[in-house]
Amino acid sequence: MKKLQILGGGCARCETLAEMTEAAAKKLGIEYKIEKVTDLMEITNFGVMTTPALVVDGVVVVSGKVPTADEIEKLIGG
């Protein structure tokens, strides 16, 4: 099961990233758990300074932007 984390304070871009990530996981048919991380200390512990960010199984794969749906599929599908 993939652990997908969305790092951010709950802004519109963070919500968009969460929705797109969940849609991509469903499209790929992978088992996943999605978690929204809003605590600033926890976000900085990942080394992220710009949100939103996507973390897959503990690894930051993108930060500071909302990738396209195709990019998200590639990031979480591997």
C-alpha cells in the first residue's frame, strides 16, 4: 500500500493536489492511504519550504507546484 501525503496549510492549491492525487491513485488501481499534513513543523521536517508538496512513501517527489495529472500518475505509479 502506498502512503501518499499532501503537505500544506489547506490552501486551494493544496486541496487541488490532494484531489488530483487521489484521482490518479484510483485511476491506476493502486492501494493507497492519503494523508493531509498541515502542521508546519512536520512539513519542515520533510525539508519542504514551499507548499503544496507531494510525498510518496516518505519521499518528497514534488514541492512548490501542482503537477499535471499525468505527472502525478508517473510519480505515484512507480
